[in-house]
Amino acid sequence: MVSKRLDSMGGNMARMTDSPTPLDQVDESSQVDEGGFTSQFQPAFNGLAGLVKGAVFKLAPSNTNPTHQSFSDWAKLDLDDHGTAGKKDDGSAYRIITVSCRLFIKAKKQQSHTSPKGFCWIIEEAPYDLLPTALRHLAQDNDYGVPYFQIGWIDTYIEPEDRHELSSILINKHRCVPVYLEKGEVDGFYYGFCKGVLWPLLHYSLRTKTFVNMFKHFPMYERVNERFADAVLRIYRKGDVVWIHDYHVLLTAKKIRETIPTAIIGFFMHSPFPTVELFRQLPVRKDLLEGMLAADVIGFNAYSHCNHHRAACEALLSIDTEARGLLASDGRFVRTHITPAGVDFEALEKIITSPQLQQQLVRKREEGSLGGLHIVVGRSRKLDEAQGTLLRLQGFEEFLKVNKAWRGKVVLLEVVDQTAVAADSELQALVQETVGNINGRYGELGRPPPVHLVQPRESESFSMEESCELYMLAHVILVTPLRDGLSLSSHEAVVCQGDFPRPDGTVWKGNKAPLILSEFAGAATALGGSIIVNPHNVAQVARELLRALTMTEEQKEEAHSHNFKYVKRNTTAFWADACIRELTSTNAPAVPNFSMELKSHPATLQLMRKQYMTCQSRLLLLDWDGSLVKLMLAREAVLPEDVEEVLEHICADTDNTVYIMSGRQRSELDEMFKSFSGVDRLGFIAEHGGYVKPPGGLWTTLVTRTEWIPQIEDLLADYTDRTPRSVTEVKDSSMTWHWRDADHDFAGWMEKDLLVQLHQRMSALPFTCYVGRRSVEIHARGISKVLATQWILQTQGQKHDFILAVGDDREDEDLFEFLHANVELRTERQTPPLGISPPGHFVPEYSLTGSMRKTQSSDTLPLGRKTAAGASKKGQVFFSPDTKRCGAAGIRLLPER
């Protein structure tokens, strides 16, 4: 059931109030204290950002009332949604709040003699648009029954004095929450940035003037996205699912996340996403990518769109990506999925089988009104370059030029839904000129002209009934956009060419018209029975058009059957179910400082907290770079003040012995932690285990052989020279090749080549290597954090009843395994404890446990100075431990980069 989701994520950490206030009404002094966590404790560092960093919550005071009522032009809305619909397994209710640029309705103010005010509002809903259809399905389906609200802009200017009444009608009768934009906002947000900058960029039709006014319009784009986010916040209730759609609202998720860190947010990109080399030309590229990554799940229509987005995030944000998602800079794991949209098959079937439409088509066939012509239907949702209208006409002209026998026997109906806007007036004139030239050159007396430019007379688009009639008449369907996300015209055409029952009990036999589809269309990878063409190659379009017109009935039947089965199965309802299932089952943690997958036996976390407080000798092994702080080169290394403060509190507890584990040199650690020189509870492990400095002691060398270093240093120098922006760190007994600032694709390729060279030398030289995060670590064979930990346990003369190891990479997994296999536990039960690993990263089968089951709980473990009552004054550890034992435990973090 889709309504299942991880409500237990976050454990006893801070909870949002049910009614968050808008950003400008936040009480910064408000706090939430539950389960030992307080928002007052907010150290700003990463890693012990894994351990001690709290989420920066902006919460409304607990007595805040639902804020949608604070909108003077909004009607009172019943948000209770009584009944059993939309219930999760734990009994809590949730709703879906969608955000799109436009509401799928039209509102008209009309004079009325019966109304006391002299006018009334006429509301027309869009019965066949994708999103409203999906929401109606989710609301009506027995398995879901989820109430919903739609937030969007009414693309008609509404006078301020009319907004209150219209809002009342839309909210209470249509579940639509309108966002009213002023004329200047429409010009800057919609026409200036969305259509003037983003649309050409996403559809690969950049011009010189595309970015001319970008900086002028982007602030308005941000402002309007804040308006959409504010509309969400005003009706949001704890547990709601926010579902955001397309490029007009790329920043909305981030605006919501800043106020509600625990919100469940999905984003679906209906438009194509361009290659990174094209997208990186946009000056505000990082802002838009970070806006998308504020969602928990990002959906795409095609794999290529998802792949381009992943590459852009890697190259422009320097974040790690995995097969199932991306590791955002704030530590969350953002899942991605490819779920192509579909059509409402049942609605189309009702239209096709309606008696009126069937009779019209039969009459046209019997009367011969088609003149025995073969009809090719070309379709453009609107007249713009991306639709490929001009190239489609040129391809048809090439067909007539080469195939003289077909002149007078075939006609192209070029159907354009929306009339050209002012920006496309030049293209419209060129299209009309081309149509005139073709008709003048290849038209024949007494025969219909070979090309008809078909546009709606009174409205901006054809009705679905009119579209179905055109598709059912066609002998060939020609859909050849230069780029699109997933235009559903091809899906609609496939349905209309099928066989359906007539009112008299007979069967309407469709033409099974071949579908010629552009390779750049979003549907090209889905509709495998189509004829795929490059629309820029007009000669190929002409050849394939001839092939389609001369196909046998068996060939047409086979190709159409393949497409028909796909479209019938992958409907709007199927798309909606898949998207909501992906979103509501997300494993993204509730607090955005973590991006990890908890793998453990089911745990009673309060017991682990109690065990920690009752233990008398604790050993804490804390990885430094990448866990407690972000990754830094030697020249960048500093001890953040907030990290220093927390370590002071941890080391002040006499029951704690703390070791900082690092790949850095001894001299670097001594310099960085010189303020701890008098602290007798803090020790260090340098160069990944090559050197150990016990608390209050001197450095001990565990490395015995270093003669291999000069040879490997020369090798790394060569790769550094050949890989721009890569760096080699040479230490006393180890070295690291870093490439996180280099070109991702090239450096990744060079890394693979370097590993081959290193492995060839391993048999003759006593060193080993492993791959870190955008780095290659090389150190003496046998040296490791495990060796250093063994030395600590064997030489320091302490019996520890609690061991906590924290790390972020493959080498830390070895330490976890060692602790679980070798540390003698003080309790009778020997159930293996926890391992935590980031999704998609290396997780060995044992991963600390041998057998693992997921848990969605976490808790705070106090690390700090004890008071008389035994409580912790400062410092928190987010921890999901095993319940049945006190002993060694490991945490693998994914901190910010």
C-alpha cells in the first residue's frame, strides 16, 4: 500500500509542530525539546555533524493556529478530511499537496441576474490533463483514498477585490489553492525567466540573447517560488506529502525545506534535462540544482534526463552519485527514479467509443469525404522551435520531391494546438511561408492542397474529442520534436488507432497507423513499435514516411500492438501510483544532517542510552576527515571552534577515552590540536594507523618499512601533472592522491588507470592502496586503523565496557568488523550490534552484523560532562544501537563534502 512510509525516522529527535508559520513570522527563540534533543544545541560542523550536529529548525511556537486562515484573501478551509481515507498504517493521516506553475482550471467572471452581486464565477476544469487526472485517481482509488490540494497560478489576472471570493470557491469546491501573480511578476517570472531562459536551455535551443536579461529576471523567479512555498506552508500539516512539478518551481522545495526540515518532498521534472556542458552555461546553475536536491525524491520521464542531471550535480556541485540517487551536500540521500507519464486510457476509450464520434467517422468513410487520400497527421502542442514543425514540413516536402507517384495521393495535416505567441511570430511566418511554397509547388488542380496547417478557431487548443477524431482518421502519425520531456501526443495517437466496440455491437477497426517518432522525443525509448528518425535529417524522414505508407497490414498490426500494450499498461494512474509509492516509501532520514541507511537488528534505543550512561570505561574512536569535519587538504586544515568545544566536553567526562583517527601526519595533528596538549583523555591515530599517540603520551611508530615511498611518489607526481587540479599529499609513511577539484569524468578515468599501475607494483613493494572519496590512499602494507586499535587495547591496560567507532569509508568497515569479531563483551547476549552505511556505498555482507534488517529509528546519545544527576550538559550523538548488548558498536557516516 502506497501510504506506507517511514514515520519512525528520526526517533525521538525534534519534531515539527503541526502548523509551521511563514518564514517572516518565525519565532527564532522557539525551541523543541523531546527525547533529550533541543534545538538550542546547534553546532555547525559536519561529521560529529554525524554525531553532535543538530538540525537547524525554524519552528512556530507550539500554540500556533493553522496559518492558512491568516491569508486575508483566502477562504476558510476544512483541513480535517474526516474519514479513513489517506491513513497510514500507524493510523496517522496524510494528504498530497501538489505545486505546479499553473492550476489546471479556467476562471471567468460573468454577469448574472440571479446573483445579488450581479456576477458569478464560471470555473472550467481540465478533464484530461496529466496532474489533475493523477490526483483524481489517487483520491478515488480504494488503495489510496488520499485527499489532495493543488497549488498554482491562475494564468488570468484577477483583480484584488475579487480574489477572496474566487479563493473561497476554488479551495472549498475544487481543492485548488490559487497563487495570484501581479503583471510584473508574470513578465519577470514566467515570460522572462521560465520561457525566456529555462525553456530554451532545457530544450537545447539556446540563442545569443537567452541570458541577456537573466540577472534581471532571476530575482523575480526566486520571489515567485517563495510565493509558491509560502502557499504550501500555510496549509501544510505534519505528515503531508508535497509533490512539486517541473522547471517553473525548481526553487520551491528548498524554500519549504528551510522551514520544515522533516517535510516529505517529491519533485518531478516533466521537461528534458540538458547535458552538463549545456546546463553549465547558466550562471545560476548551482542555485537551481540545489533547489531540486532539497526534495527527497526526483523523478524523470527518461533515463537520459536523469543521467544528465546526475552528471550536472557531480560536475557542478561536486557531490557523489549512486545508481539510485545522489548524496546531497547537506547529508541527505536524494533518490531518483525514472517513471514515464502516460495517458488516461479509460477516458480516451470513452471518447473513441462515443456514439457521436463513431457516427461521424463512419459517415466520413462512407461518403468518401476523405477523397481516398492517405492522411499524415503531424502534431505540435504549440508553435515553437522545439516542436520541429518547420523541419517536419521540410521532410514532407522532400518526400513529395522524391516520390512523384505519391503526389496528389497523400496530404499532411499539420496540427498546432496553440497559436504562436509574440516571441514566435517570426517562426509562424516562416511556417506559413513554407506551407504556401509546398502547396504551390506540388499542389494539383482539382485535388486538395498537400499541406493543411490546422489550428483551433476559437480556443488555444483542440479539445480531446477533436484530437481523437484527427488521430483516428490518420494513416501515418508524425511526431518529430527536436526535444521534449514526454509529450503524450504519441500515446494518444496509439490509443486512437486501436480496435474498439461500436454502439451496435460491432468493432471499430483502427487504421493501425504507423507512428514516426523523433529520437529526441521522451517517448522514443518507450514506444518500441515506432519508426525512429532524426528530425534534422529530412532525407531520412522522407524515406521512413514512404516506408510507413507502404507497410503491409501485418507489419502495421505488429508495430501497433507493441505500442498499444505499453500505453494501455503505463497509464496516468500507473504513473501516479509509481511516483507516490516511490515518494512515500523513501528512506531519507528525517534530520538533514544524516544520509545513511540504518542496518541493524530492531532496537529499543532507550536501553542503549541507559547502557551508555551506566558504563564506566568508554572508548570512543572518532574518524576525523570526512566524519567530524569535511574533507580538507593539509593547507586547509583547521580545528573548527564548535568541534573544539564539543571535544572539550566529551573529554571532560573521566569515563571517556577519545581517539581521533586521521590520515594526516603527526605534525599536522599536533599543530591542529595544540589547545588540547594538557588534556589527558584525548589520543590520536595518524596516517591511517601508522602512528599512535595515547592520551598524555608520545607518538609510537607502528610502521616498519618506508623504502617504497620514493617510487610511488614519482608515479603519483606523473598522474598529478597529467590531471589538472589534482593534488598529491606525501606524508611520513603514506601518501594520498586527491582529485575532488578536478574534472570528474577525466579524473575518474585517470584514477582507474592509476589503480592498475599500483596493483602491478604491489607484488614487489610492501604497500597497499584503497579508493577513498575522490582520492586514492597508499600506505605501508599491514598498517591500518585495526592495527592501531589492537595496539591501544593491548598496551593501554584498560578494560572498556563500551566502544564506539565512527567512520565514513571502506577502511572504517574493517575496523567495525574487527571490533565485532574480537572485542570481549560484558553482557551475556551476543547479538551483533549496529552498522550504519550510506546508501549505495560499499557495504560488505557482514557489515558488522552478519545478518542485518532495516530499522527506521534513531535516538540521541549524550556525550559530555556529567552532572550530579548523571545527565549530559552538552553534546548529542544520533545513534541507532542494538538493544540487547552493551559493547562495541560502529557508525559509518556520510557527512557533507
